[in-house]
Amino acid sequence: MEDITYETIVSRKKNRKYIFILIALILSCFIGYLLYFLFSKKIQIPVNYKDPYLPPPRKFMVNSSYLLPAWNQFDRGTCWAFSSIYLLESQYKHNGIMKGFLNDTEYVGFSQDALAKWMVDKCKKYTKAVPCLSGLRRRGHADGGSIEEFITFYEYFDDFKTSVLPISACPYNELPKDEMKCPKYDKAMASNPIKFKLSGGELGIGIDRIKDLLYKYRYPLSFSFPMPVSRYYFECDQNPIIKNTSICTEHLLECPHDNTKYCSFLDYQISKPNTAEMITHYTDNLVYGVGHAMVLVGYNDDLEEPLMLNITRRKPTKGAFILRNSWGSRGHSIEYLYGLISHEQEQMICPNPDDVSKWTPVTKSCLEKTGDGTKCSTDITRHLGGRTFTGGSLLKCINKTHCSEGEYYYLLRNGNSKSPVIKFLDSGVPCVYIINARTQEVKLVDTIPIEHLYYAMRLVDPPSNSENHCGYVGYSYNSISTIEQGLSVRTPTWRVFQVKADFEDSSYDKSGASGDYSFVRSSTKSHSIFKPSDPLEDIGL
């Protein structure tokens, strides 16, 4: 047994001291590393992370890695195909960027007609297959359908995973008679490298629920809904369009404003030639129309609906969903609807020449004096689509029902005001006065509301929307709530559908896999969003 001496006691104390120092150093290193990790490193939050205790923010849009230019379905009922394809295109793009197969601005377009043809061919061969028991695919048509149908085909047919072709293999046909014509289809399908799996399928209904879904998944969702229609009442003896309808000839409807007179109504949809600025209603009569499919890419609780010339005499409402449409470049940029750029900047990108509020009116006295309305109203200057417009806007009549077809007109200016002269009919319809450019004759266009005047005339030498950045619309919460009140079990409902697409690495040209990527390469394009540093920064295209 060791003798306890003064020296052994001192030695043991020194050893304990060293042990304590070592422990302190280890703890200090651990705490230091932890603090460094927390404050010097970027903590990666999963893309679908959502704090269950916090509401979604007041505005949100998907990452730019999911955004692509708007397509145009033209006069075909293929919105379902465009919506379905966009869900795949956008996730293919995002996945490719994340894995380094695409750069930040690249995307690969997919074919809508090829998808429809694949589904139609399957229904011709398997007539009793579940997806083919209903819908137009079994009848050999591409028109009509829904995103849910797209999922049904995926679940039933195993080879659906390779059914999507690059757009260059089967370009979209504008005319209905040419639907699904695709000479390179068989060759492209035989060597198609694109392969994917689908999952999810969560359905959302209701404004708050849909905002939650988008914020939860943070990638584009399909958006199906009945298109809002503005309803206007006209007196039967004043409007030739309705004069001979059964409602008028049989005196079926008393006028809402005067029960001693008879009226009929005209419905105006958010039309493809229209600005499609925001899906709002300008009258107190908003009803549902035909079904349509778009893609939900964001929302903005603070987006204020524009009231055209303030003809409604009501306060604007706030809040709208941001949707990517398939009507070409008509509409707005996502940057504007989200609040990244100002209204003035937006006019340089998406001027929307069919928006009547951008048509400069002239006075009758100036037109009589100069004989040229473009030399009148020089106090009004508009910067639209990268061009500067000063003076009256020359318009050409395109519809003999409302004006003399082929003649040229100007809107009549209201004195010193910069607005056109508007007259409200007894039924409340806002109409506008026009001046014939040749005869200087003034005429009230009382057959159509001013905001839908694009049905009657078009701007001569109009500015153009940016094909690469426009094509988004806002669907106001106010309009959605109004539409919901009129829906029944037999009418089309509005809903959002979530689908997750996972693409195999071999689907990408730069993956290093062997295969024929010629159509993928020729379908690869570039797209990016604006990132202005200031709301007043000049934007040039």
C-alpha cells in the first residue's frame, strides 16, 4: 500500500486539475462548434416544411426554378393538358436544376398533343379500361378533360411513366382539325428517355385551405374552376342583340330596374382577347361559366383588384390567387401580381393593348380642328411595351353589331378629364361614346359595356406583351366567394390538386446516361424572372 505523503497529495491534485482542464476544453470545443453551426452555417429547411403553429404568410409564390413561359392553347379545349403538362415541366425543371442537369434558366418543354394522343391510343386499344369509360379520350378527342383524368391513366397503365415527349417531337397544333397530328410520334416514343413517377394527390377546396396547400408543398398545383361571367341587363327594345330572343319576344323577364319594362341579359366572359388583368367582376351580377384549368403558382393577400375607370363606384377588394394561364401572353407578369414591380414597370412588360382603360380619348373639337386624333390629347403620354404613345388612340371597328365594320374611331374625351365620356343606361350598363375618325360623327355604343369594348374594336398599331414574362392572371378572393354562393351540385366546382413528380436521372441529357436525347436538346429553352432592385427601376426587354 502506497504511503500517503505530502508529495503524493500534491501529485493527485495536479492530475485532477489536468482532468478538469481537459473536460473544460472538450466542452468549450463542443459549445463553440454548436454556436458556429447555428450562426455561421445556413440551416437547410426541407422544401415542404411548414410550422403547424403559424399561418401562411400574406403572400407567397413558388421558387423561380418552377416557372416557365406561358403556352397558348388557342381555340382548343385543351386547358387540362396544359395544366397537366405544366406540373410535369415545372418539376422536371426544378429537379434538373437541383441536381445540376440544367442551369438556373433552362427548361425543357413537354408536348400536350403527345400526351393526348397517348391517352386516346390507349382507349382505342383498351375500350373497357377504367380511365376510358368516361371522357372524350374514348371518343378520340383531345378536347375536354381534367387533371384527375391524367392521374387515373397513370394509376391504370404502367407505361404511362414514359408517355410524355419533349415538345419538339410533337409540336402543339393550333387548329382543332389538326389535333394530335404528330409525324415523329412513333420514333420519339420508341427512344424516349423521359421517365417519371407520380405521388400525392391531395385535394384542396376553399381559400384558406388552398393557401395552406401551396405553402406546404411550395411547387405549382393544378387549379380547376368555373370561369366567372359578368352579367348585364339590357332593355329589349334598346339592344338589337337581344331584341329577337325568346326572353324578349315572350316577355319572360321584367327589368330589375323597372318592372314595367322587359329585359334580357348578356353574359361576358373573361375572354381570351381581353386583358385578363384580374378575374374580378365589374357588376353586381357575377355568375359561373364554363370550366377552365390553370396552374396555381402563388397568392397575394395585398393585391388590390383594379377597377376599370372606377365605373363600379365601389371600393376595391384585396387578395387574389396568382395563376399561370394557357392563353399565351395575355395577362400580367408574376412579378407584378406578387408585388415585385410597380404598375408603371408592368406597363413596359405587359401593356395588354385590349385593356380599354389604356385607350386615350380625344375631344370632338380637336378632331374637327386637326382632322387627326393622334394629334389630340397630347397632354396624355403612355409608356407601353417599350414604346411611348402620345395623343389619341386610333381604333378599328371589327364587329358590325356595335359599329361600322372597317371604319376607324376614337373614344370621346370628357372635356379636361383624361377619361372617356361614359353613359350609364337605365339598367346600369356603362357605355361609351365614340367619334368616327372620317366623319367626326359621335355615337353612343349602347350595345356593349365599355370594359368589353374589345369585342367591337381594336387598337391600331398596338404594343405587344412579352411572350417570355406575361400570361399570369389573378383570381380575386372576392370573385371566388361570389361564385361559390351560386354553385350547386350540378355545376363545375373549383378545386386545387397536388401532384408530385419524380424524374429518373436518365431523363436528363447531362445525366451521363446513354440514350437518344436529340428531342430533349431541341426542346431546351431559357427563361428567367425579373429581379429589379427598385420598384421604379427602368425595365427594358
